[in-house]
Amino acid sequence: MSKKYSHVIVVGIDGAGSFIKDAKTPVFDQIFKNGAVTYDALASNPSISAECWGSMLLGVGPEVHGLTNQVVSENPYPTNSHFPTLFRRIKEAYPEATLGAYCNWSRINTGIVENNLEVSHETGGDDALTPVICDYIRNQKPDFLFIQFDSVDSAGHRNGYGTPAHLQRISEVDALVGDIYNATKEAGILEDTLFIVIADHGGTPPDEGGRGHHGGWSVGERYVTFAATGRGVAKGTVAEMNVRDLAAIVLYAFDIQTPEFCEKGWTSQVPEGIFADDSLPAYRDISHLTGAAPRVSKEPHTSELV
Ligand SMILES: [Zn+2]
């Protein structure tokens, strides 16, 4: 095996959807100015946190992994599942790997990540957790680090998604992303890091009570941001993508073989437009598995019903 990157850092921004493109995000814009970006990646359906984060870390859809917010709140993720997380796949390939999961929504640390892999984890509010994460990066130089910020989703629930208050919180979290990026630089590992920002789902405009929701399949709920930068990442727009593809992207970075594609199992693929690698298989349309209509066009929002 020869790793394409020694380090992968994923910053997950819960509830940011595709609204990052509407918010002031100078840090994001700078970090990914030469990176691969899309605001049209598809969430998992239903567009709920456990379903979406579970899909990203497991490479399978919600109908396969069965995780819901209640399930992950009440049960540790089985250590012998047929569908191991990225953490277990990386640990099995590289037993010495340093792994971290730093999630504001602590249910990811306990209900999605196996508890027997020596994954370093902490939880806390986004602002308080960030310096802890930065220290961890500088001191431990993790091979794989998964971060989840939750305050943007809270702002969406409180005010409606896409509202000034929601966009303002995205801008504030943008600064935290900058802190993490700078810590990666200070750790001396940036040149050998695949750095990713991804959202799990978006949400709805405010209802009569002024609150936002998600779980449905409206445009605001189902489209999310994905951005990657690192040595060899193509500059431009990522083509068709589903959040579950994060798993295949991370395995590709570590040169770990992906399981065979199977509609009842592993459906994670490396989207076109991230890595210039002709040996990658053509991207399969899985929109019939996600609740979206079949793709008919390469224009933005390519999985929309037409
Ligand atoms: Zn969420």
C-alpha cells in the first residue's frame, strides 16, 4: 500500500447544507480556492444527522446501516458489524494509526464510532472544543481526524435555515475551520494532509413559529457542501456526489481497498472531479437509492426531478 496522504482531516458542519455558498466565509474561500468544491452533494434520505453522518463514516445508506438519532443515542456502535466505520477500516489496515473523533454531538463519538479502537475523542461546544482539537492536531498529528461542529444546525433550528442568523453562525464557524487549518499547518503536516469540509444536511426556512427543520427532501434540506484540498486535488467543481462518498474518498487517500459496490451494502464511490486518476471506476448513479429522481443532466442540482 502506498498512501496518497498520510493525514486526512474532515471538518463536518452539521446543518450547513449548501448555505455555505450564501454566507460570508473568507476562510473557507481561501482554503479551497484551489480545491474541489460542490454545493450540490446529496444528503442521505432522510436528511437527519445520524442517517447522514452514519452514511459518511460507514459508506452505506441509512436503509443499510439503520442508524437513527435514537439508535445512536441508546447503543454503542457494534464492534463486529458487517459495516465497519472508516476508523475500523483504517485501524485494520494501519494498526499504528492515530485516530481522533472530536464531535460536539457526542453521539457520533459513542454511537457511530466503535469503542475498541483507541480513537481519541472529546466533546464540547464548537468554540470550546476547537482549541482542544488544535492542541490534539499539534501534539498528536493524527492520521485520521473527524470533527463535527453542531452550532450551525442549532442556529438553523432556532431561526430557520438560510436566515441571517443561520448564515452568521456559518461565518463564525468559518473562523473555527481556520483555526483547525492553521493548527494543521503548525503541526507541519499540511503538505501531506487531505483537508475536507462537509455538511450532513441543510434545513427549511422558518415556519410560522420562526423555527427551521430538516428530515425531508426539499432543496434546502437535501443539498450539502463538500470541499477538499490537498496535494493533487483537482481545482474545480466536484461532479455528482452523495455524502456517503466521503468513506470512499478517505479510503482512497489512505490507499485502502474499498469493498465491492453493492446496492444492499457498500455504495460509496469516489466522485469525479476530486482526483485526477483515470484508474478510478466511473461514478454510478445511485439516486434511486436516495429518494431522488434519476440524474438526467450535468447542471447543478443534477439529481432534481425534471
Ligand atoms: Zn445534522
